[in-house]
Amino acid sequence: MAEKPKTRKQHAGADWAQAWLWPLEATRLALDSYAQWFADQKPAPSRAPEQAPLAWTTPNAMVLQLQSMRLRDFSRGNAGQPVLVCAPYALHGALVADFAPGHSLVEALQKSGVNRIYVTDWCSATPDMRHLSIDNYLAELNVAIDEIGAPVDLVGLCQGGWLSLVYAARFPGKVRRLVLAGAPVDVSTPSELSKMVAALPQAAFEQMVRQGDGVVSGEHMLRFWNIPFSQHDVEAVLQRNLRDGSDEARMLLDRFKRWDRKALDLPGAYYLEVTDKVFRENQIAKGRFVALGRRIDPAEVRVPLFLLAGENDIVVPRDQALATARLLGTQPAWLERASEPCGHLSLFMGRKVLSHSWRRIARWLQADIGDVTGARISA
């Protein structure tokens, strides 16, 4: 019998609760017993109808439906520069950007005067999407930005960050400013994630895709990786005390639990490209990544850049998140950095981070930025 895999806590240490965001972590947990575990599984029976999907916190309209995403428009009028939040396409959905009142990045930007906001709401992969590649996601991101009207201010969260940077390099005239929050780009800077991927044979990832008939099953991973969040974990992520027994505290705990249990499936082709090209070979940082037929050079990205990192983030450590600055051609006068005393998820959902760094980011998005020659870039 295969040895029982270690728990998430044993692997990730004090910040283990952040690592759920990465299907890669689930792959690591499954290495020793993955094949046997899957072999023992029977097709899941049809489930009874679930609760209605979690509602978005901020009013919005779906303005575009593509194979890979729904483009959601949170705008309040047509005035101002458009901001597109590129949510991470990982194990959970884009509600990370609009989780709950007081824990919504969209809400925080709106309160700070940003009126035109859009979010990429990535779709769970279906069998007919199994061959979709990174290029397909870049192409549909390009369609979304054309729908909004370029240039946009592009805000990349976590894995949405490296995708945003690649897009900005491939379509430089379509991005005015770039915000990367907890974004892995140069994975040569050590992290638990990059070390784990480097240690695994590509065959391990390919096996996961084969077992899922070309799709990486988020539900399968959650059933394998069945360790619930504690109240303390949720409090750490949301940066607030939920022990008062109030209706709001109960709502947040229930909402987080429901959101955590709703997983996205990923196309096998996309998943294998990400693990190999982005994390194993570090192609983006090395200037070897080919996007839609063209090799991209990060040094050619010269737009104003804001980097946000978590000081206690083991998924994308502070040094890794901030290392992106040295890869780009952005002049120092247009470069901003910030770090927060938090873990990974708190960068997008934490009450303190949203009221501090994201307020600063909102001001930066709307400000005139002077360069070394005295010229101005207007908001």
C-alpha cells in the first residue's frame, strides 16, 4: 500500500493555509500515492443540486462571454481610465477580487475614486477546453481589452500577474500602467512553490492530466486534499477577529468555506505549459517565453509599474514578488513597491491591506507621473 501523503500543514508550515491557491501544491502532496489513489476512485455520482453560486459583492454586468472567461464590468459611469483586474486562474475563482464587504479589492478601488473597473472571471475547464494553451488565454485577454478599449491599466493578481506581464510585453501599446500583486515572475528567487516544481519530473504533471482525461480536476484535488480551514486561518486571511458570534462573522466564515470548496478545473495543455515554461524553465524571466508567435523580452516593458508583496508569503515570497522590477525597462521614476506584513491571500482579501496598500495603488493609478525629463503621464 502506498504511504499516506503528508498533510498540507506538514508541508507548508505556518503559512500552509495560503497554498491552496496552487494546484501544483496538490501535485506535490500526491507524488507518492497519486496513481494508487486515483486507481481506487470510482466515478463520482451525480450530486444533488448545490447551493446557489456565491453572489458577487459589488454590482456588475457580464459584458462579454468567451470560452475562457466572462468579462465583468463593475464600472460606475464612463469617466476615467479603465482598470482591468486579471484574476488568478488557479484552483479557485475570480471572487478573490470581490469576496465580501470590507474584503473586496473592487470595492477598495471604487472607494478610492477608480470608477471604471473590469475583472476577468475565468471559466472552469470543460472537456472540450482540454487543449487550450497559454496562447489561447492571452488571445482572449486581448479580445477583452479590445472590448474595454485600450490602453487599460492592468492589475495582475498572483498567477494573473505573470499573465498580465506577458500580455504587456506582447501588446505594449495596450497597457498604460501595470500592477503586479503577489505575482510569480522570476522563480529563480527561491520559494516553496518553485523548489517543489523544480524537484518534480514533468511526468508527474503529465500523469495528473492523463488521469483527468486532459483536464486537471479541481474537485478531485479538493477531495484528495481534504483539510478544512480553521476559524483562525480565515481570520488570518481576512485580517479580522471573527470570534464575536455576530451575523457578519458567521456570514464571512460560511462564505469563505463555500468559496474554498468551489474549485475550478484547468485545461491540461495550459496546466502543463505553466508548470514547464513558467515555473520549471523560468522562460519569462530569461526572455525566452514565446507569446502568440513572438518571443517576449521583459526589458521591453517600460510602462509605470507597481509591485505589491507579502512579507509572510511563502507562495510568492516578498523577494520573488519584488524581483520583477529588475527584469523590466521601467525607469526608476515610474516604479513603486510596497510590502505588507501578511500572507498570500491577504494581499487580495485582507482588510488592512485593502485599506492601506490598495488605497495607495488607487491613488497611483489616478495620479500624474513625472519622468526624469519633466514630462508627465496623465491619468
